[in-house]
Amino acid sequence: MSTHPYKTLPDYAFWSRSVALPALEDVDPVVAAKFKITPDDRVATGGSCFAQHIGRELAAAGFNYFVTETAHPAFEEAAAGFNYGIFTARYGNIYTARQLLQLFHRAYGLFVPLDAVWHEANGRLKDPFRPEIQPAGFASMIEFQADQRQHFVAVRRAVEEMDVFAFTLGLTETWRDRRDGAIYPLCPGVSGGTYDPARHEFVNLTVDEVTSDLRAAIAFIKERNPKVRIVITVSPVPLVATYEPRSVLESTTYSKSVLRVAAEQVCGAASDVAYFPSYEIITGNHARGAYFGDDLRSVTDEGVSHVMRLFFRHYTDTLPHPQDAARRSSADIDEAAQRHRRKMRKVAALICDEEQLDGR
């Protein structure tokens, strides 16, 4: 009988054995983790809307979700609606690697954008680079500047003290200021500010640009925190809208393809920068669309549970809530996580900045 190199490959290399035949909840595309995360590791998060799930689930499981920017205790009930605790710092959604790199440069005083503040018609002030973190805007320039200083301190602390950084790439489409190249999370005019075609231009980033930006952002972190380990994911959530003259479905395919290739190029050879396939887990053929809600964008609790179950399986060596493992059943732990997810479901809808693009 003839032989060939495929004869000795493991099951994960074959579609039928690893994708088509296993039950939906048993599909596991993670072959090996590059490192492990302990409950004591300070895990920071950032990125698109989907990145919120990682921090939320880690916290619910008793891991050390690292939050460097917190609200006053008297403000705790309303804090989440103002983006406290949603990510490690109060930066809102960071959709592109270029936006992430720009945030680092601003926090360390290496870049000061010309478009520093938006003066709204009602007299309130908005941050052009965090337009959704203060829903009604700031009351005064003193308040605005104090909050920004506090924010940059929190960003610097995250960069220098985190043990693990989980970052989710979300988009390639973005808007920038023609004068200095400043990148906005949303097109000016959508959630504050005034759109000016003479000043604001649409950009759709290429593979080379995303790869370069992501490498630069990682290098920036490592210069200040050599021990950090990084997990890169790609958001499975489709675009809300596209500015390209084509179907949003086509633009979504382009955007996610670019992000996935960029992640592969950055993570491929690095021992301390890992790609985690949350995108594939949610969008793969095995799911048959079951992990999306009725809007075909929102990821269901079942999808999030599948992603995080595999994350814990491969990237940790401990059970969730290790201090309670001796007296709590897995069902109890699952129910606690489910309660936490239900509590945060409404909040998650509030802080997905991109949703503002479809306002009618």
C-alpha cells in the first residue's frame, strides 16, 4: 500500500474528523497554546466590542482582570454606562491597530492631535477619540482635561504593569484627520463633532498597514514591559456599515480577511504573541450560523461560552474560581458566569461605538 505525508497527520488536520463530524460544542481548532495564564496574572484587554467578552468572562471565573481606571465608589451603579471596567482603561472601543498605537503615543506625550476637543452645540465637550465614554459630554474644559490626564495615567499603568494583553482586531475601515493623520474611532459627526470633507478622509487599511501598525504597537509595549505576553484575536462581528461603494457583506469579508492575515503574520514566529481563533469558532461552517443572534451580528451566549471554554482549556491550568473549586460544582460555576453575562448584556450594547453608524 502506498504511503504519503498526510497518512501520519493528526485529526485536527482533517476537515471531516475535526470540523464536520464532532458535535458543535466539541469543535476545537486550538492545537496548542503558546503560554499559560495563571489566576494571578494581570490580564488587560482592549479592542473592538467582542474584546469585552474576554475580560468579563475572566472576571466571572475568578481570574485577575486588570482594571487601571475605576470610577468613584459612589458612582459604581452607573459606572459601566460610562465605560468604567468595560476595558482595562476607559478608552472605549479600539477598532484598529493604528488607533491602539496612536493611544500609546498620546498617553506618553509623543503625539498631540490637532483635533483636541469637540465643542457641541449644547455647550458640552466631547473627546474626539473617546466620543462614547461620556454620553452627555463634559461640562467644562477643566473637567475634560482632568479626565484625559487620569485616562493617560491609567493607560501608562496598563502598559507597564500588565502580564497579559488580549487585543481584538475589529475593523480596517476608519477615518482620519488629513492634517496630522489622527485616527478616529468613529467618523466625525456620528457621535459628536462636525464632519468636514476638507479635513476628514476615509481610509481602508491594507494587510501591510495593519501588520505594520500591530507590530509597532507590540514593540511599543515590550520596550516598557518586556515580560508581557499578548493574545491577538479577530472579532467575528460583521461590519455595521461600510463606506466603500459595495455591499457591506463584501466589505466584511475583506476586512476580516485582512485582519486575520495580519494576525497570522504578527503572531506566527513569536513565542509570546499568540493568535486565538475566536473568529473561527464563531463563524466556522460547523456552527451553521447558530452562534449569531437574529440580527446576524450579535454573538450569542452559547458562542461566547464555546470561545471561553476553549480559552480556559488551552491557556490556563486552573479551574474557574479555584478558591471555591472544593465546594462548588461546575454547574454552580457555570450559573455564576451566566448571571454575570446576563447582567452585562445590556451594558455591552451601550458601549459598541460602531452601532452609532446605523442611527436613523
